[in-house]
Amino acid sequence: MKSTFLSLATLAALGLGIVAVADGADDNVPEKVRPVPPPGVSVPASDRAVLEQGLSELGTSLSSLKSDAKAAPFLADVQIYHNAVRYALQYGEFFAPADIQKAKTLLQTGKDRAASLSRGETPWITKSGPTALGYVSRIDGSVQPYGLYIPVSYSPTVPHRFRLDTWFHGRGENLSEVNFISGVQGNGGPFVRPDTFVVQPYGRYCNANKLAGEVDLHEALADIKRRYKIDENRIVVRGFSMGGGAAWQFAAHNASEWCAAAPGAGFSETADFLKVFQREKLQPTWWEQKLWQMYDAPVYAPNFANLPTVAYSGENDSQKQAADVMAKALEAEQIPLVHIIGPKTGHSYHAQSIPEINARIDAIVERGRNPAPRRVRLATPTLKFNRQAWVTVDAMGKHWEPARVDAEVQDDRNVQVTTSNVTALTLSMAPGHAPFTFRPAPTVSLDGTKLTAAPMLSDRSWTTHFRKEGKRWVRVATPEEEGLRKRHDLQGPIDDAFMDSFMIVRPTGKPVAPGVSTWVDSELQHAITEWRRQFRGEARIKNDVDITDADLAAHNLALWGDPGSNKILARIADRLPIQWTAEAVVVGDQRYPAGTHAPVFIFPNPLNPRRYVVVNSGFTYREYDYLNNARQVPKLPDWAIIDTTTPPNSRYPGKVVTANFFGERWELVPGPK
């Protein structure tokens, strides 16, 4: 029988942008790094003139619409077209002559939308089929695009809520905004289902939806829920190749938020994938191995008990490794993985596998997500991903070591909970979901200690908090603790500061350590440039003398320079765990010459401890890591000392002399010997 499958060409046309084999031996040589994205083609003068004229006209329309309050909620839907063409023209990101014509078409679409908005009309948000929309990201204030397929059955007056599927795109180094928007507004992806919205996140380009790319999905979903009636209990995460890696990641981190997961191929962890697929000889530092856990799905295997999952691989695809790894990890949790394998198939979907995948996922969706399951499993190495259903870990014994909670409602008065590496915990059920009697209050057996919990309230909501005091669990009134402590979204590593609103703060003064000022200037520019190239936004930037109280309240601050050159750093220098003087960088009892060494670190901002300061760093993976998505994970922990006499390269900002994580109270702790 002849094998039938969706070909690579077909998948590419659907926006997967995939590759079928390892990226090649040259991509394992840090000294021979090719640029990502690649250089663009030259734009003929006549085409440039047309594009610049179109940008000017669209920009004028956007400016006039900004004063129209009714137009404000939809301005991003127009801005995405202006941004797409401006970026491509300004930064040389037309990768083929055909991209230039796409840009002209996008400008016309933007003009048409602007004209509709000026008349108070928004036809693109109700017309069925694929479209492109936009939202303003809290991270950097940029307008980010996403694709949305609107089902034929949708009408603003329809009372019921709709299923929504994600479709995460594959790797595409040429996936500029021009190419992404052109693709998604013409195609809803390969798994369009009846009565179903499909969102295709841009994911901020080509990072497998990691870091800011991960936030992109949550921000796009929030924007969709603002516009449309979406059923919170019928959201499915799907993707293939790099998008399959994203689907594994979202399933692992946020298992209880989705109705089902359907990852195809991709990668599910770092080390084995790079060995098998990329054939890379790995020599990670101890902290890099710890940080792999941030995006290694096997670490979160218990969470899959909260999420029905159907995996797919081609029989002959080297990326079948991802599901094989997950099958082993899930089996250890007594969760047999449903793994559909396309016979004699490489890196594509076998046509006969698609109906089976759809039938299984559709059946799960028909049942819907249970927002308050009787049993919840939670596994995490970090407070960044600290919640599953009604269980939240508020504090850990030690970051980057496995933490786990198993919680079960046994009857209408008793909850059983066991934990490991957890020191504070919240149990919380939304209104209507708590299954208890009103009196007496539920009893929680927590690691064998029976504790009286807070009572269920009249709306059948329930929230109760516990904390370890020494080795004893006690019930407390609030999850908050006095003083510094690592907590959700304030737990590091350095890269975490760039997953929320941030501002780069340039130094304007005279450095106390002038020997490293050239390095500071170079790395500052590198951070600005690479943020735009890799995360597709133009970072907020201010001089240190212009920072306001509003900035301190609203943003994580990436402070560049030293206590002499940066006014904000000078204000907080004596309250930071790493000291920097004209003579030395001081870390505990260790001293490093200030003329040749610079600290990079993250810490709660002493001027606003609910926000971070980062000193002398942007996101920490670099050019070598752009070449394979499994590499695109944090490369430095909470702090590091850089010897600046070794020039920055494609892997590090200089020679990393030492590095470590802070302790659970943001204190200096000994590193591994």
C-alpha cells in the first residue's frame, strides 16, 4: 500500500517552516555562527520608494486614529501592518523578492483597516476565516501580531462560548512579521475544526515560544478572550516540529489550564535532543544543566496527570525522540502515553493519522476540562511555574531541585496533601467549585499533620494557606512573608526579568571602574540589538537621570554601568548582595579586580521589591544558541562575574569566572564544589 502523508512542502505552506534533518555540523561550531535571521536581499530603489510612501500614509492614518477613543481597542490590528513593513525595510529583513510584494499587499490591508476604523467599522473581527490581529505587549510596549481563524458559525450575537485551539508554528529563520502575517491571514493551519477558533501565535519569531515567546501566547489569549466568547474549559494546545516543542512546554507548565494537548514531533528536553538530533557534544556548566529544567518537559511529568495528551510522530522521524522521552517520563508516573505513529513517515503528518488524532482530541473537548479535579499533581523546579488547578506552591526549600505536591479531595470534609521541597502552599477553589460542607471546616492532612483549614464560603469558594515553620506545617492567614523571599515571578534567573515589563537604563555618569566601560557599552548595544532581532520588539530605553517613580513602579529595570556611571545603581548599591567599587567586585569573601571584571545579576529592586533590577545583562543565550531552538534557554543563573579581558563571543559575554543562584531569601550561598 502506498504511504500517504502531508508532505514537507504542504506543511511549509501551512506555516510550519520546518526542517527534516539536523541543522548540520557547522551549527555546532561556535566560531562559525551564521546570522539568524539571515541577511536580507536588496530592495530596488523604486520598490523602496513605494514602501516608504505607503508607510508614511499608513502612519498618518494611525496618528489621526489615536485621538479616537472608539478606535483605540483596534489600533493594534492596524499597527501590525505598519510595524511589519517598517521592520523589514529598516532592518533589511526582506529575504526574497516575493517578500517585497507581500509588504505592498500588507500596507494596503493596513490602509483599508485604518479607513474602516475611521468610519467606526471593524469588519475583520467578525468575518469568518483566517485573519491577523494584534495586541500591545506589556513586556516592551511593542505591538505583536497573531493569526486567528474565526469559525463560520461565529456571530457576535451567538450566546454560547467557543472552543479554541492553538497552532504553534515550526522553525522559520525567515519568519519576519511580513512573512508571518502574510501566512496566517491566508491560512488557519492544518487542524481547523468545526465551531472552533484557532490562534496561531507569532511567539516573537523563532524561539520555540520560550521566555518572551511563552508570554506571547498568554497575552494573545487574553486579547482573544477580550474580543470573543471563548470557553475556558475547551482550549487545546497543538503544534508540530518547533511548534510541537512549544506544545510539550505549555502542556508541562500549564497543564491544568488546557482541555487537551496534541504535540507533534518537536523536542521535549534539551540534552538528549541535542545529542540525537543535532549530534552536538555537550559540555554544559553545572548551572546550565540546572537551568535546562526551566523548559525540559520530563521534569514536569506528574503535571500530565492533569491534562489529556495525544502525541504524534512519524515512524522515521528523528524527532520521534521527543515523544519517546516523554513516554518514558510519563510511564514513571504510571501515565501510559497515547503516541500515534505515522507508518513509514518522516517529519510530517501521515494522512491516516490525522483522523485518529482529531477523533481523540474532539472526544476530549466534548467532555471539557474539569477546572476543579478531585486529584491534582504538581511538579516544578521553580516558582515560575508554581500552580496546577487549585494547588499553588508559594515557597520552595531550594530552587532547581524537584518540588512536588500531590493533593486529593477525599470526601466533603477531608483533603490529603503530600509534598516534597515545598515550604509554603495555597489551596484555592473558585466560586462554585468547592465540594465541602460549610461546617465543620475542611481538614487538610498535610504530610501527615492534620490541620483545620479555612471554611468554605457561601459562594462555594475556598482558599487556605499553609507554611512550614521549621519542620511543622501551620495554617497562616496570607501567603506573604516579611522580608525578601523568592516567590512567583520574583525567583530569577536573569532572563526572568525580560518576561514582564522592563526598561533598559543607560548610564550617563563617570564610571568608578572605567576599565570595563567599553565592555559595558558594547554589551548594552548587543542587548538592545538582539532583543529586537530575536524577540521582535524595540526595548524601552531611558537615561538613568530620567527614571521616574512611575518607571520604578511599572518596570523591571535593566541597569547598565556601575555605581559611578548609573544614577539608579548608585542609589541602591549598598543594598545589593554584590558590591562594586573602584578597586573590586566583591561577592561575599571573594574579590575580583574592578578594572577587568564586571558583575551581572538579578535582584529584587530595593526601591520597589515587587520588581527586579538586572545589572549589565539582557537575555542570556547568544548567537550560537539561535541555531537550534533546544539551546534557547537561560545560560546564566541569578548572578555571574565576567572577566572582560576575554572578549564576548557567540556563547558568553566574556569569560564566566564564577556564577551561582541566590538562596531562597535572595542571599549569597555556596556553589557546588
